[in-house]
Amino acid sequence: MPHAPPLGALLRQYAAGSALACDPVDQGLLNRGYRLRTTRGRYFLKHHFDPETAAPEAIARQHRATERLAALGVPVAPPFPAHDGRTVAVVGGHAYALHPWIEGRHRHGAQLTAEQCGRLGALLGVVHASLERVMPRQGRERAEKGARADGGARTDGGAPPAGPHLPPPGQDAETAEAAGTREASGTAPREANLVDANPVDTGADPAATFALIDDLLARVRRHRPADSFDELARHRLLERRALLEQHVGRRPPHSGPVGWVHGDFHPFNLLYRGDAPAAIVDWDRLGVKPRAEEAVRAAAIFFVRPAGTLDLPKTRAYARAYRRTAGATPSELAAAVHRVWWERLNDFWMLRWHYERGDTRADPQFPASSALVVWWTREYDAVCDAFAG
């Protein structure tokens, strides 16, 4: 088994019995997960492998958050404590955590009724409202202080959240739809795992995006042998450059109210048992960010159709329920729609992974994701109305 975890040394730290079987599950892009069966039951073993997310103190903070959320009735899967009471086990310089195994399936928006879409939006609203109750205000105050000091503007092109995940630890991933958020153009991806002292920015810099488009077009031309992906990439890059030239003056103002967010809320990080959510998983990106933008970004993943359009009736049901439970205003959602639209207009993380890293795991997501921003630009008012109406 590749990257086999040190089960003997790990399980000696827990009251979890002896290992009977340990199988890798569908891996995300950052960390590794295993379905572990022992003499005492079934568990999910998470190896916090990525150096950007593997700081034990950051992992412990995520664990404390899920423990507190569970106490409020939020569907999460907090880790088990070891004999010493800690929830992070470090063996050989690597950090691990042992969680309950949650039976369930991932469900995309197409598999949800309108009522269930409302429940999904309400769930995210509850998450945001509950995090405000259980997380320290220091993170928010530091973020808000940074925003005031900056006047809402950044000089570094903004703070991009981490790259996206493929199906994370879990079961029954039924689709391979877009599971990413964004990578701001011209900047390298980094984890927003620790509290960002100044997460407020004015969106991606179009000058950097134009330069990135030129670079990617050159990479497409050099790729041999040319294939259908190259053809679609070239078409979308030229199309996006024309759209950005047309809308370059619409770079958004500073972002809206910040608060504690999950950071990566999408179909592969939510397990359903029957019709009800069983657990929100993968809290690696827990941090202080604009709340309404997470709501919009999640909807753009849950409700995107294969042709690159959004299911607006389902989006509306989701957004209304989110606003009600999170206490967000229509204007806050409308502003978030504009910022996420701009984010998508300047977003090329899938092409960067393909051409810069030679990583093709996100290629199946590219057709729908790249079509979405074109449709979104054309239907901008309708999208705003679905979120804020």
C-alpha cells in the first residue's frame, strides 16, 4: 500500500484496538485518507500530509472547532482523543488524526430537490452563525483591523485560498464536477489555514491576468502532440481575454463582512445519509474570510450544470435559506456575487495545474467550469437576482 501509515505506532496512542485492514480512500489534492478497520470498529484515519496544512496547532484548532460545533448539533465528525487527550498524533514527523467512519454519499445539486437545496443553504448559514459562537473573536478583530488599515485594498493582488480538492476522504463520490474555488491570477496557491490578518482585497489584478493568459497561450502552443484539451484551452483563453477587456473596469471594491468560515464547502466535503446531511468534513481551510462569498462560491459548485450554467431556481432556494439562517442581507449577497464573478473571470487554476505542473486530475472539471463564467457574464443580472431576490 503506497504511503502506508505507521499503524502500530499510531494505534498504540488510541483506545482503538488493533488494525485488521487499512485501505486508501479517494484522496484529495492535499492530504491522504484511509478506511481503517480494527478489532474495535471502523475509523477514518487522516494523514495531514501537505506542509501548508500540517501544522499540529492549526489541526488542533480545527478539531476544537468541530468539537464545539458538534455540541451545538452541527453535523460534523470530530476526531477521537488519544490517551494523552490530544487529537493530533505526530509519528515520524507526520501528523495524523483518527475520526469516526461516517457512512454516507456525496450529492451534487442535481440530486437535490428544491426543498433540499433550501436545507443546504440553511446548513451553511448555521455553520457560519455557529462558528461565530464557538470561535474566538480575536481572529475576526484582527482581520477587520487589517481591512481598516488597508482601506479595503491590497497591494499583493489579494490572498488566494488554497487550491481545490478532488473527492476528499469519504465514500460514494458519484460525480467529478468542479470541486475547486479559485487561484488568483499571477499568484501561487497557498493555504488560508491560519487566520489571515488581512483577508480583504479588491479582487484579482487584470494586468496580472492578461500576462497569465499570454503565458498560458504560449504553453498551449508548445504542447506536443496537440490534443482536444489544448484546443478547448486556447478557445477559452482567447474568449476570456476578450471578456476581461470588455469588463476590465468592473473590478470589485473591498469585500463584505468577514467571519469564520469552513473554507471549502462543496459536494465532496458533505456526506449525506439518506436525504439528510450526515457530516461536513475536511476543515483544513477553516479561517476568517468573507462569509457571503463562501455561500456564493459553494453554490457555483453545487448547482453548476454540465453545460456550464447554474440552476437558478435551486440557487434561489439555497440563497434565501442561507440569508435567513446566517443573518445576511440581500445587498451582502449581491456584492458577493460580483466578487466571485470577478474571481471566476480571472481564474485559471485548472489550466495552470495542467500546463505548469503537468497535473491533469482537474481536467474533467474544466469544460463546465470554463463555460460557467461566460454564461455568468451574460446572465449577470439573473444570477444576482437568484442570490439576492
